[in-house]
Amino acid sequence: MSGPLKCIFSLQKCLQTFATLRCLLPSVYISTRECKWSGVNLCPAFRIATFPGPTHSFSTDISKNDTCAVLQSQDEKNSDSDEDNTAQDEDILVSVITKGKQLSSSEWEKIKDQVLAKNRGINGSNIDAITIGLCGRFMQLDMGLSYLEHLSLSGKKLNIATIAQVMRMCYSCRLKGIDEQFILSMYENLHSRCPVLDGYTAESAILGLCLTRHWKVGLDLLDMAKLTCIPGGMEYNVLVKTAYDNNEPNISLRLINEMLQLGRSIRPEVFHAQLDYCNRMSAGEKVERWKMVEEILSMFVEHDLKPTVDVAERIRVWYLEAADPHTEVQAQLSSVTDGGICKSCQKYLNPITITKEEFGALQSAFMDKVVVGADIFRKSTPEEIKEFKNFVKMTAPYDMVIDGLNIAFTAGPKKALSSQALARTLHHVVKYFVMKSKKVLILGRKHMQTWSPCYMDYIYRNAHVFLADNLSQDDPLLLYAALYSGMGTKFLSRDLMRGHAYRLENKSLRSTFKLWQLQHQCQLKYVTQAGKVHLKFPLTFNPMAQVSRDGSWHIPYEMEFVGSPSQSFEAPTTWLCLRSGKLSPSLSQVRHKKISRMS
């Protein structure tokens, strides 16, 4: 290996170790550590020679809900006692900071002495970063600047952790107007002392730099963060929004694609920035603006995105404004029946459609990448996989594949249930399908052999049963059996199977897997004492954003930003319906990439 490559790999290893230690030792923080590479500029592109320029006010209308709880990750990693102690120490600082009363340097020093005298979670190494972090959390910019002035008068040099919190404070308080030169000087201080940053510090620098004309430096910092971690959603969202604000849509779209590949959620601020960009570029021409908005809607369709209600309302209004005055249009915030009928336009939503080719590709990819891939052998053995595949080959196809242990525990908490109660629940579920003349496969664990014979005997007589080792992972086996059996096979499990979808190699396969799952997974609600089984059956319609052949749109939306994928298979209850009876050419022309899910 060449010298430069050795240097890079050695640097990556150091950064990974550093990031780990930083998480394990939060109270020490990274504050007392001077970067050992400060004498060598490994990333010359990051250096900014001079920073002339006027005060910059980041006044774009952004929700304040995304203000970072800057100390959350630090607090979460402390022991319980350290958490309690730090919280008590913070109470003093919180009380002072939230009052917003300007303090003199001597007053700040007394408060610091009072906090440090307790000798708990806050110490001389981290008190500055914690104080600035709290100023950012409570958006008390003036208090933060006052504290920094105190540190300057005291002759105390800001450590790396404190500078990082200053950058975060600037972002949290961006609506108050921040001096751009102040942010850039902070970054220059940070970069000159530590040209290679860990993921958290890089994110902090990105947040601050995105308030300045040098925001593109944040793109390099994002690449740097990837050396030691998988970047979070915060820096991605801020960079995407900033790129749109600066009329750089190509950068935004590239970052959005990265975000979606990583499973990061797109915040409402990004969608608003997209709409603002469309408005600027169309120069007020409403039909042209709508054509650009259709590109955004196409992204919703392709990636199963859900805007918040404020974004949906803005799109609704623009649709009406772009319509031909002589054309009847509908643009309403609506809902959908259990059968998939829009209550606004009374039209059926598109069905879930998977072609034979798509299903075949999913079968092949899942069996190659998930079932026989390296991951499953961590919780199973090649011998067991071979035995199971032979078993399926001999007994398939099935009508229903059941996760036996998962379904049995639907009866209640694991520790509170006897093996007889577990067997009883599974018995009633199997009987439900047998009475409907369904061919059933039960996947379970070998310890289920000890369950009550009076219930298990019925299961063995009326269903195919495969019991894996107690430590084996049975979800891939369940999905393998269901996929192997063909499009007509359904499966019963409460598990969302999200991790298995992520192992598929590309977006198209993951999309097909999700659609197949929505179309084939049943869920057990409960079993009554009398043995009556209540199930939730798969959806009959596509619950994702969609466009019909006539150019009408149905977009599910959320009342507020959730920030994580849905934890259930419930269909969205709130939808944006955009439809016209006789569309004008401008509205009927759908300008987007090929959407494979269109009916």
C-alpha cells in the first residue's frame, strides 16, 4: 500500500477511535484535546483565507421546531447517576439563561463557581460548551454572546467542543440575525486547530456555515463526516435547503438522493425551500410554476414521501391558481375510505401492482442477498438454511406462512404468558385458516416442542411446521417461504421487516419489497377467549403518493413532521386531492421521470 493511502487509512482509524471515545466519555468531552494534525493541512480546500463581508441575516421562514437539543446525545450516554447530577447542575444554568438578563463577567464567574462547586456532571472541561449549548437550546443568543465575552475577558481559549456549540447556537438563533464574520471567524479558528473533524463537530460547523456565503464548504465537511460515521438528517436537510435558497437545485437533488438512500427523513423546511425555488424561477408565471411543482410531486410518488399539512396547503393553492379559469378543478384536503375511495373526488386510488418481472427480481435478490447472505449466518447455520430450503422445496406452495412465535405472543406480555396460553393462541389462528381450506406453514423455534400437546398436536396434524434453532433468526425464513411460494401466498406477522428491505441492493428492489409486503402481509389483532380470530388484512389500494393517467394527484400528508418511517401498516388518513374534470394542456402534462407504480 502506498504512503498516501496508508496515511488516509491510519487517519480514518484514528478518527473512528476518537469518535468512539468521544461517545464513551461525554463528561470529558473533546474539549481539552488539541488536534495533533494542526501543523499539517490535510484538507487545504477547507481553508478560507479572508472573510470580508457584511452582517448576514438568515431570515428565511423556517419552523423553530428543528432547534437542536445540542446536549441530548451527550446526556443520553452518561450513567444514570451522571445524568441526574448533570441535570441538577444544568438547572442553575437554565434558570439564569432563560431569564435572558445580561450578566457581567464577574456575575458569570460566580455562576460558574456555583455550578462547579457541586463537583458533579459538569466540570471545568465541559462547562463552557454546556453553557453555550443551553443558550442555543433556549435560543438566547444575547446570553451566549455575553458568555463568550466573559470568556474573552477571562483570557480563556475556546476549546473544540465550545466552538462546535457556538456554531450550533448560531444556527438555532438564525432568525435573530447573526454576524456572518463572527461565524466565519469561529470556523477559521476551528479549522486551523483541527483540520480533520469528527462527525458531530463537522455537523456543527455545517450548521453554522450554512448561514454564510461560504455554505459550500459544508459539502466538503459532509464528506469528511462520512469517514467516521453515517451523517444524520440534520446536516443533510440544512445543506439541501441552503442549496435551494442559493439556486443550486442540482446540489440539492444529489443530497436528497443520498438522504433517501440512507433512510433520512426530509423536513418540511426543505419542501418549502423547493417551492420557494419554483416560485423564483417561474418569475410569477403560475402555469410554469405548477409544471415545476409537478416535479416535486413526482418525487413524492417515486420515494413515498409525505409532506406536512402546511406544504400540502401551499401546493393546493398553487394548483388552483394555475388552473384554466374555464376548467372545473378540485383541490381539497381530503381522506380515503378503507376501500381506497377518495372522499373528495369519489375515485378509487390506484391498486398495488407488481409485475411478474418485478416479483421475479425480488425473489432472486431476496434469496441471494438476505437469506443466503452473510448476515443470516450470524444467527443461523449453513446446515439449517440448507435443511429449510429442502423442506420448502418439498412442501410448498403455501397459502399462508405464519411466524409462530410472533403470533403466539400476541396474546400478551412474554413473561406473563404460560406455554399453554401461547399454544392456545397459535392453535386458534391455525384452525382459522385450516377451516378455510388454506395450506399453512408454521415457522417457530425448537423450544416450542415443549408447549401444551393438547394444542400443538392439532397444529402438527393440520399444518406444515419447521422449527429453527432457538437462537436462529426466523424472519428471513418466513419471507423466503412466502416469496418462494409465489404471488398468491400471504404471510402473518406483526414484524415490520424493515431491516430486511434495507439489505436489498437498490431502491427499485426495496420499493417492490414494500409494495409486496403491503399486498401480502396480514396482522393478528387479537384472539377472543372463545377462540375467535380477528385479523387485519392487506390493503387493497396503494397507500403512497400517486398520479393517475388523467393527471390527477393523490398525495398523503401528515399533520406534523414525524421524522421517522411509519411504525404500522395503517393507511394514511389525510390526503391532498388534486383533480380537474377536463384538464387544460398545462395541467394534464405530467413532467416527471417514469413512475413504475402508475396504474
